[in-house]
Amino acid sequence: MGKNGAAPSQAHVVGASLPRIDGYAKVTGAAIFADDIALPRMLFGKLLRSPHAHARILSIDYERALRHPGVVAVAVGGDLPARYGILPSAQDETVFAIDKVRYVGEPVAGIVAEDELAAQQAAALIEVRYETLPSVMSIDEALLEVDGSGEKIHPESRKANNVHKEVHLTFGDLDAGFAAAERIFDDEYFFEGNTHAALEEHSAIASFGADGKLTLWSSTQTPHYLHRVAASVLDLPASRIRIIAPPVGGGFGGKTEPVAHELAAAHFSRKTGRPVKFTLSREEVFYTHRGRHPVRIHLQTGIRSDGSIAACRLQTWLDGGGYGSYGVATTYYTGALLPVTYKMGAYAFDGCRVYTNKPPCGPKRGHGTTQPRYAFESQLDEIANALGLDAGAYRAAIAIDPYSRTINHLRVTSCGMREALSAVAERTDYSEKHGKLAPGRGIGLAASAYLCGAGLPIYWNPMPHSGAIVKVDRGGGVTVFCGTSDCGQGSQNMLAVIVAETLGIDILDVSVCAGDTDLTPVDLGSYSSRVTFMAGNAARSAALDVRERIAAAAGAELNIAPDRCVFERGRVFDRDEPERALSFVDAARAAEASFGTLAGVGSYTPPEDLHGDFKGSGVGPSPAYSYSACVAEVEVDFETGEIRVERIVLAHDCGRALNPAIVEGQIEGSAYMGMGEALMEESAFRNDLHRIPNLLDYKTPTILDTPRIEAIVIETEEREGPYGAKEAGEGPLNPVIPAIANAVADAIGARIYATPITPERVLQALDGTTGKLRLRAPVATRTA
Amino acid sequence: MLRLPTFDFQPARSVEHAVALLAVHGNDALPVAGGTDLYANMKLGLFAPRLVVGLRSLTELRRISFDSQHGLRIGALCSLDAVARDSAVMAHYPALARAAAMVGTPEIRNMGTIGGNLCLETRCNYYNQSAEWRKAMGHCLKRDGDICRVAVHSPTCKAINASDTAPVMLAYDARIALVGPNGERSIAVRDFYQNDGAHANVKRADEILTEIVLPVPTSGTRSTYRKLRLRNAFDFPLVGVAVAVATDADGICTQARVVLNAVGSAPLEIVAAESLLLGTHLRGESTADAAEEVFKAGKPLENANAGLLYRKRMLRVLAQRALEDVVRPLH
């Protein structure tokens, strides 16, 4: 039913580009983000951060800070000694550093005061004495054995150097594959680290009630994981903690793990009995980071005479920063998804993540798959050129088939990669243009694949990945409760679409209550592009659960079998005689009269046959994969090296588009973000410090730098997805970066083997002063 | 988030009032016009005035007038957007319109003033950082320290003059009016700046810049401003080149100004390049030679958002292109 009891204007919500339900509040400024929350008697917090990249903490004296006017409390490492980390295997952080610091910007103490300025000024009065240690600022340095003058970043780690994690996996007979190859392409690449640059700086507000219960609002993508970690670090029963995720002003992976300020807010609220807010400055967001790992890549691909891939060996070295974060998963991800796009005869992957004295790296949109995808699609471009093949047709010829298994045993279901490839090639006349444009102009193509949710949870458990409750009110209003966090991707709207479609009602008659651990069943969070697939399936199943009772009651009223009931346009009617009908409201009332309070529950657990059985097989499997293809056109100024991206055409197989406008928005955002990573963004360091921790100097494209973006929605029918849907949030980003790299190579006749592709690098390539990257000595890190 | 330190704010009732407040409070007071530079710097802890004297109330400093006898007079409080869109500026001083339109973003051009842009704090990526960052890196000559981080042996601060309009004003031989307790003085923009990033202009703490006067350009003058930046908005110049040339009826160059910004703490006039242009037809060889002089004279350092070798190399390209801009319509 519409607002005034009018029937919805269309029979189906799925597939319609309706305005998103949370759009009204966001566009008008009415939406309440975390930092908008203000509670009576609220205190403001500030973290004191380390000025040293690697140092032992000798002493902390905060007496002067405590005496500063307005200051209420101070806390240091010993006050919250519990170690935590997002992965069970990497419990290596504390809220405030204990004994030593591992990057400039690491929290060392916290302070709360009556206002933010007092907290900021008093933090500077805390005196910390350090003994500095030699810092490790690059992959090369981290691979060296630590000698007597140094100290490992994590002294307890088993290796003699600063390696955090090594992975070695082989599928098929690699030697035979390379032996069968007619040509072997052997290249090295470097993908620079970068950050999420979400508009909203992280914010958390904690309120510890007199009843001993904690409520914590936080701009988090993963309220459930925050719930678990808060319970453990604060040593409180989870049943006494309520986590609420307000609308998040952009996440991109930067808000997917609990970090210091959230736990500090909770600690201080408990200690002071007053609400406490921490909102990070932009500079602090750069230190909190968890952004894209810098990755050095060595890629060897053996090609048979027909162009098919006989063997591929990928080696990656990840610069992890000071702590584990998601890094073990990231390391696996650099290798796991490469075979999801193309058939390979054999595949070997060696990954190595190192600790360095930089802010910890973690997941950013495309999590670990973006860097090797850039390398692989760049090399495929060279292979196609060398073989005299059209880059699009070549990729289509070696593409993975729908409903097949990859060389690393991953189950592939629907796959629209060939359709995406031909869509972008045809839209741009790629084949007519590539290699034939005027000097300085270039066109490039690339493809990719991504998860629709990690097939396994971050901590092992046999429970569902997502749950939903759908409650029907006597007035016909329907509320869906689900633990999702909307970081702008549209998960609120997605839940409403699924429930409105299932119950045949107007989308505005659905309210969504999400991201509140007191009110909503668990959803694991907004990461790995899992929400549409998993929470969508849970919500659909909950809606079907309640629909069954409504159908039974309506069937009884209409004297028909329940399975003849059709739910559409706010009515419940007979499939065979549509004039036999009840309004949805009357049907719901009849159902409540018959069955009592009307609510349905549903949950989703991924199937178990998604992957092989080997150590490490848990990273990479997903119930489905999305596929994307991109063509970029660029113009390069030979004198200044400046690159102008003129056009990005990006096609994405999202299964069925639940709301095509939102899918297009995700595709456009991916094109924009990918372009920034390709051309500008870099986590740059100088003398152990982040060189440019602000959004003036850290370059992301402005709208004036952003080209025409053409989003093409490729629809496949994903059997296991909710109404056939897959994902659109992360996958479309991946092909953009290599497409631009390939376009630049086409434009200047030389390849740049590193990101970002800056004007300086373009000129160096044109001068012939840089060519292929060559790795230096410590490359051979395979364990003996 | 970063908070502004506490301070008193007093709007000026008149130029004299503003000057009196500044004179009384000395180094404890700073004037503010648009605030796009000052408040950001205050958040970073670079300035902590006890009193901020607001100049926006001085509406008499928001006028632009032009006449063919005296040239252009711009009140210092005119917004950069107003300058960029003014019909007399566009007609007679196109390089100024162009430079003003290339500052920052539309929001900054709406708030930021022409006087403020000429007084823009010199910039350096060792300096425009938070108090915590600067403490971690170690302080520098410009603020709290005793060495220059970018040129450790330099006795003076090497922060960059990043004002887009300053080199243009110099190319137009503009003068500015400074009003202090002892009245008004007029100085050439050329003499306003000094090549010390920590003391980048000669304005005294108790003076305010009230007006900019640009002489009527010699007939046949052509001018432009070229700015290199990594993005098409927001960014300060990596290097910039302002050019103004006048030619006689035969197309012979009679006046030439070539001025760089962002390569030092003051706009840098390249007299050697100008000499090469004077008396020529401004064709290929003379402009290429002039561009070469620009390349040789400009010495950027490693304190902006691109490498110094790249910025130096771009000086030649920008100078060449700027000269082509002003020459092209002549032939």
C-alpha cells in the first residue's frame, strides 16, 4: 500500500530504479551520522599518538594533563591491556600501546575533557619518554634479517626478519605447464598503497548506563565484530553491550574492524559515568588507515601457442604496516581470485606479508585482489599485443565458463564476463581504436571478478552469516530488522526492496531497522560485498516465512488454497481469478487473528561445497562471483606527462539489478575511485612520517578531473542470489585501474609498471629512463 | 576533529579602527579577511592570535574601478570570484582574471579575497601540518625551529609563495596600498615580497593591505598565467608562470614581464628571459631562448606535491606555452 493506502504504481519493486528509501534524509541533511549524536553531559575524547615509528615506551606522566582545566580522565595502555584484532590469528593490538609503538600515529594514551579543545590541548601535556628503535619502512628492509642493532617490530614473531605471513599454494603441475608453454611472460609490478578517503571521519559515542549496560554508537561497517571485541577488551558480557551503527558516511573497508577510539570511548564512559564522544581528525584517519596494502608483484605466465594459459605463477609481497589487521586474509586474497576470471593449466601462488613501521594496512574496496588484478590485466594486455590478438576477444576466449570450477577449486556459478567484455568493447569501438589512435591518445581494456561475500566467517562458527526478522503491523506497515550497516552502498534500501517485492507492497511501507545489536539479528557486516547476497537472502527468507501465514489466512478468507495467493500492488489475490482479492492490510489482519503476532525470521548460511580442502582454502570461496569489464580512453600530454582520462565505460555483471540506479551509482563510484588509485593516490612517507596526511595534499580526483563515466549493467540470473542478485559494491573497481594503465601504454607506447601513473612517471617512461621493474636481492623469501 | 584555538574576534569599524587594534595588540593580533588561509593555519597550530580583527565589515574595500587614465583599482576585500568575473579585469588584465579563477575551489574563491591572496602565507609540506606532525618531524625555521627541513643548510626559510595572483600583479607592474598607524604608503608589488619564507613580505603587523592599483596596460599588451597542478581544482601551483608582453605596430616587443611563482618564497621575475624577448618579433627562437632562461633560473625544492626535477622541467614547458599564448593572436 502506498502512503495514502493507494496501490503501488508498479507490480515489481525489483528491477525498478526507485529513489532509495534513505535518500530523502541524506539529501536534505536530516540523516543522523555518528558525529551528529550529542548526549547530555557528554565528554569529548582525544588520543595522544606516537611521534615515533618504532620506539619503546619508557614512561608516561600525565599529572599535568589531568590538572588542565576541563580534563576529567586519562588512560594509558595498562588500563586496557587486553589484546585484540579482527582475525583470531592476529590478536596483536591494544587500545593504547603497551611497552612499544610501531608507527607514527599509534595511540599511546587517551584523554577526556569537557570540550574537545581542552582534550586536544591537554593531550599535548602528557609526557611520554621513548627510547627510539631503528624503523623499518619498506618491504625490502622488512625482508632483511634483523641484526643486533635492531629489533623486530613484533619480537615474538618466529622469523628472523619482519615477515608476518607466508603463503605457498600450488594447483596443477606448474613445471609441466611452463614446459608446455610456447612463451613465458615474466614481469614485475608495484602497486602503491592508498587509503579509503571516506568523507566521514570515524566517530564513536559511548554511554554507560547506571544499569551497567553500555551503548556504543560508531561509524562502523561491522557492528557485530565491534560487539565481540568490545566485550572482550572491556571484559563485559556481550549481553550488556549494545552496538548501534548509524548511517556511515562512506567506509570502503576503512571501518571494518574495531579500532582504538571506539573502545576508548567505551572505557572512558564506564570510568566517568558520562557519555563520551571521539571523532577523529582527518589526519588521525590517515593513521587509523587499514587501507590498501602496497604490493610488489612478480608474475610469470606461460602461454600455449593458441594463447591459452598453460601456467601462471604469482608472487606477492605486501607491506602490512605495524599490525596484523586483516592482513592474513589480504595475503591470501592477493592470490585467491586471480583464477576466477580465466582458465589456467596450472597455478602457483606465493604470498608474503611483512610488518613495517607504518599505519596498519587492511582491506580497501577489492581487498587484496585489486593489486594483482592490475598486474595480471596489464600483462594480459602485453600478451595480447605480442600475439597480435584483440584484447577483448582474447580475454573472452580464455574466460572461465559459468558453472565450473577454477584451478584453485573455487565454485563458479553465473558468469557474465564475456557479455561485459563485448559490451565495453562494442560501446567504445575498442577494436577499431586500439593501437591506431594518434600519438598521445590511447584506449585500454581490462576485466575482473569479485566475491559476493566471503564464504567463511572471520571467526569459525557454524551459525548463519546473516539473519533477519520481518514484522507486520496491523496497519500494513512492515519492518525488517537486520544487523547490516549501511555505509552508503544502499543496504537499507536493498532490504526494503527484497521485503516489498516478496510481500507485494510499496517500498515506502517498509521500514528498515538495521545495525543495532539489541534489536537486529546478526549480520556479519558490510565487507567482502556480502550484504546483498547474504542479508538479502536472509530478508527474503524472513519475508517468505511471514508471507506463508498471511497466505494461509488470506486463502481461508478467499476460499482458495494458500499457494494460489499472489502478493502484488498491495493486494493478495487469487492467481486464477484475480478479482478475488483482499488488501494486504486485511490479509495481514486476518493472519494476525489466526496466528497471533506476525513476524517471520530468516537466515542465510553459504553452501559448503564452494572450495577445495587445503590449508588456506577458506579465503576466496564465495557463493557467487561478480564479473566486470572496463574500457578507458586517455589523452597524454607528451610535454607535461599529464594524463586526462576522457571516458570510462564500465560494465558489471551484478546478477539481477535489484535497483539499477544504485548499481549504476556503484559502478560510477568505482570508476572514480579506481581512476584516483591509478593516477594520483599514494600513501607516501618521509622520515618515518606519513608525508601528506590531509586531503589537500593526498590527491583524489575532483569532479573536474572526472571523465564521462558510462555504466553498463549486465544482468545474469544468479540462482542462489536473492531475486537473482549478486554484488556491485567492490567488483567494478578492479578493472578500472588496469584499463587506465593499458590505455596509457597504448597512448605513449611504453608501459609503466607501477602505480600511481603520475606525470613524472609518464615522462620517465617517454625518456626511456624507466622500464621494467627489477626486484632487488631479498626476493627469494621462500622458506628453505 | 581539529578545533580552532580560542580567540577574541572584533570586526573592524573602519580601516583606521582595524589598524589601531592591530597597533595596540601587536603580535597578539592578526587581521582576517576571507579566512580561507588563516583559520586553516590556526587549526594546525601555526598561529594562535589572542585577537582576530575582522576586515569583512570594511565594505568600502570591495570596489573595483577602471578608467583609461588611472587604470584599475581593486579594493583588497574583493573576492577572488569578483575579480575573476569583473568585466574590466577580463578586458584589460586577462591574466589576473585567469589567475584569480584558478585559485582553490569555488567556495574558496567566494570567501577568499584578492588582498588575502597577495598576503597568502608561504607554504611548505614541512610546515602546513598539524602541531603533532611537526613535533614528530622536528620543527623548522618558519615555526618553532632553527633549521630549514627542506634545505638544511639554508639560513632562511624556503617555504613557497603559492599565490596565483602575485606573479600576475608583478607582471602588470601593480602597486599596493598599505595603511598603518602613520597613514598610507604605496609600494610596488615587486618590492612587497622578499625571498624569505618566514618573512615573505614587508607588510608590518600593524598594517593592512587596502588596495591594489594596476596601471593602464600599454596598448598592444597581451598577458596570461599558466599554472601546473595535479588536479583541475583545489591545488596550489606546483609552478606557475605569468607573462605580459607589449608590442609596437611592427610587432616588435617593447615590454616584457616573465614572472614565476611557487619556485621560491617570493614571485621571481626572470629578467634574463625578458631581455631576450625585447626587440624581437616574439617568434620561435626568442621564445624558446626565453623559456630556457626560465628553466635555468627557477630552482624548486623538494617541498611541494611533485618532485623538484619534474617541477623544474615543467618551468620550460609552462614558459614556452605561456609565451605561445600571448604571441599566437599577434600573428
